[in-house]
Amino acid sequence: MIRIVIDANVLISAAFGGTPLDAVSKAFSTGEVFLSPDVIKEIDGTIRRLSPKLGEEKVEFLLKLWRRLSSLCKVLEPIGKGRICRDPKDDAYLHLCIAAEADFLITGDKDLLAVEPERIAALPDRLRIVTPRRFLEIGLDVP
């Protein structure tokens, strides 16, 4: 089974439809999706920060979707805490990829997309860091 980590911004953007929603739907239908406590905190914080801009109805929808998605994920506590990415706040995703032995990290974050997994020994050899659009283009028979 394919093991997948999804960036917080992609998960939150999925609430508004389009490519992020299609990518998240594909991730949940084709593999196991992983979260860590740090990623959960980031998503919760992002929803709180967006609340004043979105209005009550959209926030309720977003929270409902987030609760549903998070209940379908496996939560892991990564052991590593070292610096991997040029943006240290993105290291939580890379450490989660290590702990989950992930096949994919789906993100739109330029710092994460710039990471070359094959150049970082701790990252799984098979890890592919891709945009939601690229994830949708990839055939289902690949890890």
C-alpha cells in the first residue's frame, strides 16, 4: 500500500475543491495517509488563523472536513528532530516521511519541492515530493 504525507496547506485547500481536493481524494483512496502531532498543530493553527477571513459557515465546513480527514489518518510521532529543509518549519513533514517510510509527500511548498530525497540519507529512497497536480498525473501502480 502506498504511504502518503500531505502538507497542511494542501489538506486545507481541499476544502475549497479543485486540484487539492482531487489529490487528497486520490491519496485516501489509494494509500495510507499519515499525520504527526506537529502537523496536526500546524493545521489547527492555520484553521484558527483563517477563521476571521472565512466566516463562521466556511470555518464550520473546514473543521468538519478536517475532523473527517484526520480520523482516517494514522498518527506517528517522528523520532528525528534534525534540520533537513532550508525552511526549518517544513522539517516536520520530512521527519514524518521518515517515520512513515512514505512514498509521497504532496505539497505546494517551494522549499519542500526543492528537497532532493536521494541526497538525504535519512529520507526513504522511494520518496517522491510532488505537487497535487503531479500526484494526480501519476499512475496508481507506482509507489
